[in-house]
Amino acid sequence: MSSRSPFAIEWTPPNARRRKFVFEPRPTGGYDREEFEERDDEWRFVGSEIVSNVSLETPGGIVLDTS
């Protein structure tokens, strides 16, 4: 079993609905990236894709790198 955990990133674009990406580890490696949009106080599924690795960078450096 993988020690990787799922994680999410949420944001609100100007003049648009709140959005969320959820990265769910795949048993065979990589992640399922699922996209959601908030409507009527509920998250609605928009789409998904498989990604091989994920990185999150801030001005202070890399916070997350799954490569």
C-alpha cells in the first residue's frame, strides 16, 4: 500500500465559481487529478485526468514534489 496521501487545492477565480483539484494517489503510480466546481453549496465533478507527478512551489521553495 502506498504511503502517499490524497490532497486538494482550492481557489476562487474573479467573477467565477470556486474550484478545486483533488489529487488521489493511484495504486500503480501517479495520481488521478479530479476537478470540481462549487454550485449550490456542493462540489460538482467537472473532469479528471491521470498525472505522473505533482509539484507545488511557493516563493519559499518547493513544498511538494512527487517526482
